[in-house]
Amino acid sequence: MNTHTAAGQTPQELVAPQADSNPADIVAIVRKAAWRIMPLIMICYLFAFFDRINISFAKFQLQGDLGLSDTAYGLGASLFVVGYVLFEVPSNMFLYKVGARRWIARIMISWGLATAAMVFVSSEWQFYGLRFVIGAMEAGFAPGVLYYLTLWFPSSYRGRITSMLFLASAFAGLIGAPVSGMILGHMEGAFGIRGWHWLFMLGGLPCIGLGLVVLWQLKDKIEDAGWLSQREQQILAANVSRPTSHERGHSLLGAIRTPGFLMLGLVYFLIQVGSYGLNFWAPHLIRTAGTQNPTVIGLLTAVPYICGAAAMIIVGRLSDANGERRRFVIGLMILATVGFFAAGVFEKQTVLLIVALGVMGAGVVAAIPAFWALPPKLVTGAGAAAGIALINTLGQLGGIVSPVMVGRIKDLTGSTTPALYAIGGMTLLCALLLMYAMPAALREKE
């Protein structure tokens, strides 16, 4: 077996020994846990992220078949997030009660069925309704997985572990974008089925099988891991349970009262405004710049995710090495700001637009895993499960604002440039909040 992780790191690089444990034991145990857990989690997260971006590739055919304006498309794209937001916190509270394995499996199976059901949409209102249902079914998946990782990996390792997880989102763009383009370009009309119908079927049906694998493969607790010896279980559990000096908020209410907690929700909202702006509109930007072939659009859309993947790996290593989580997120959001403004300036010049999208992707894609190393410094226990879900819920509101805002501005002005400038302003505000409005617990090194 290859000794490198999916993020391009050796298991030895993935871990750093705790002071009161044998370094060789810690390396071996965390390596074993990473190999056992992360491949399946990353594949599941890849499909989750693809479930969010496939609508952007289906846009042109879907709009033509259903007669949707850009505003209507943006609203439908956003209704996914509305469903997600409304059921996010309740979903993660159930996850904490019934166990991550069962609940994550339930989420995957139900969202897979709902996504595949997009083949039956034939009207604008059906489009709105099913997009809402898909979001409701997927609610709780991302924060649930993030919470699950806090049960298995000590805090000092989570920068790289989280980067590994979110590397799957970059792969979803890297792999999913070209594949989506090929599906739309080459499977159109196959067996009498429209290309965008194939896109949703092939994105949804595999999730049902993955949900069953999760139910069989994952374990809820370290003590349930039969692939670890009793001694290995004890060592890993002892390291995972180490609290940091600033951890607070053992309940949802306690988490909300923790200084800086709600500010993190606002920061994540601004990050997600940028993320959804990239995810939902990148193929459109490339097409309006002059590229018409769906396969080529898919290949070019992969560029920002390639850049994001590279930035994730670099930032994950460096932030774990020096503990400066907050400063890395600041730098990435400034990079995203440059990308959005450059995309507006070079909207009609394909080569320069792709460069701008690459800069944008390096910033906003890599900022998400870098950000998620911050909340566990403030909240633990039930507060972590529900609190992480609440932060994610507040952040996902950006997925409502961004698509509708861009679509409406484009309908009013005939151009996406003003919307790109508006999103760039929001990502800059995010960087400023992290610079000047964060509590001491998040400013200090780990």
C-alpha cells in the first residue's frame, strides 16, 4: 500500500507526538486511524460537494428546458441552502444522540434519493421544491463529519486532517467539473434521457451505496474500533480527550455565550458567500468569456479547484506547524478578494479570467478547512456537535445570499462584474473581522 495520504502527506508527517506518549505509538495509532477513516469520509464528502456544484453545470440545459431566468436559477440554487439551514442544527443534535455512523448513513441515503429525483422535475415550482428537499436531506452532513473527526483526532492534528477532508471538495471540482462537462456533452439523449438528468442520477444514486458502506464501516467511539488493540484505544482516547486551555461551551447555549462564537458564524457566512459565488457561477463566467464547448468549460472550471487543493495542503501543514490558524485564514481571504476583483476586471478575457479564478479558488477553497480548525478551540462535547452545526448554519446563509444576489444583479445589469466586486468586498470584510474582532482564545497559538 502506498504510504502517502490522499493529501500528499506521509503518515509520519500527519502526526506529532504528545509529550506523555511514546512517539512511535502515537505515529502508528493515528496513522492506522487515518487510513481506516479518512478514505471513506473523503469519498463521501466528494459526493456531498459534487451535489452542490452539479447544479452549476446543469444550468444551461435546465434553464432552457424549464424556461428559467437567471434570478429564478439563483433562487432555486439557494433553496438548497434554505433547506440545509433550517434542518442543520436539529440534524446534528440527532447525530449526537443516535451516533454519527447511523445518522451520516441516513443523510447520505436520503440525499442520494432526492438528488436522483431531479430527473422528474418539469416545472419551475417543482425545481424550487426539490432543491429545498435535497438541502433538507443533506442537512447536518458537513458539520456532522467535522464533529466526528474531533472524536478520533487530537486538536493539534486537525489542521491537516481537516485539510484532507476538504481536499475532497477540491477533487469534486477537479474531477467533477470535467466529468460533468463530458456527461452533458456526450450523454445528451442517451436512452432518451437529457444530459442534465444523467448528471443528477449519476450524482445521487452512488450516495445510497456509500451510505450503506458508512453504516457498516465506521464506528461511533474509539472503544468500538475492533481494528485497534485495547492499549491503542486507550492511548488514542487519552490524546483525543485533551482539552485546550480555552475550550468552553459544553452545551449549545454555553457555546452561544462563548466570546467570539457568533462572530465565527459571521466570518463563515462571508467565506461561504465567496465559496458559493465560485461554485455556482464559475462555469457561467467561463462561458460568457467566449468558451462554448461543455467539455472545455468543465476542464477550465477545474483550475480554481486545483489551485485550492494545492493551497489546502500547504496551509494545512504550515498552520499545524506554527498554530497560527487565524492568520492563515486572513491571508486566504485577502487572496480570494484579489481573485474576485480580478475576475470582474477580466470578465471577457478568457486566459486572464482563468488566472483570476485560480487565485480565487486558492483563497476561498483553502479558507474553509483552515477556518474549521478554529471552532473546536472554543467549544467541546454536545456544544461542539450543535455549536459547529450552528456556525455552519450561519455560514450557509451565504449560500442563499450569493446565488440570488449574483443572478439578480446580472438580470438587472446584464453583467456579473458588479456582483463579483460585491463578493470581493465581503471577503475583504471577512479578513478585517478576523484581524480586529476575534477574542484572545483565537488569537493565541496552539
